[in-house]
Amino acid sequence: VEEGELRNVWASCGLPADRIVFAGAVDDRTLVRLYKEALALVQPSFMEGFGLTALEAIACGTPAIAARAGALPEIVGDDALLFDPASPSDLAAKIEAVAVGKPNTRKLKELARDRID
């Protein structure tokens, strides 16, 4: 999917343009900064062979919201919120939980750092 198409979908939902970043290819330093600035990483894959982006986010202290599919549950363990990839409402509930800072999501950062260390 092209960036322009994604921007159009975002705008058609009435979402503010300044709330999403389409960064394209970035260097490692910028990637770490983007992870740290993010509310969360959302990985809505139906099939994932490894899950490097989820691990990178966790290593940066960013909550990960990952599909309960492929290797993701095994890779992230209890350090991410898992959702049914066939359920948009389950994904929405996990994003909302992180956005409002529910206690179990605040603990994710601490657990993630312990696991990486």
C-alpha cells in the first residue's frame, strides 16, 4: 500500500494528520527515537515469522500490541498485549487500554525492560 493511499484512509476517518508519522526508511538512531516517542507499536499481522519490530519496540520501552498469530505470542510472551487478528474490536480495545493508561498497560514498559535486560 502506498503512503498516499494510507494518508487518504486516515483523513477519510476524520483523524488529524499530525497524529500519525509515515517515516519511510530511517537510520537506527531515528528508529529508536520514533519507538520511544510512540504511544505503542501495533503489529496486526495474520502471520508473522519472527516479530522483530515488536521486540525492538519492547527494547525501547514502548508498549507492543501484537496479533495472537504466528510466532508473535511466543516472541513477546507477557510483555505485549495480544489480540485476535480477526477481531477489529479486540484490537481497538487494546489500543484504547494503552491510550488511557490502564494499570496493566503501564506495567508493560517495566516488564519489557526486565525481559530485555
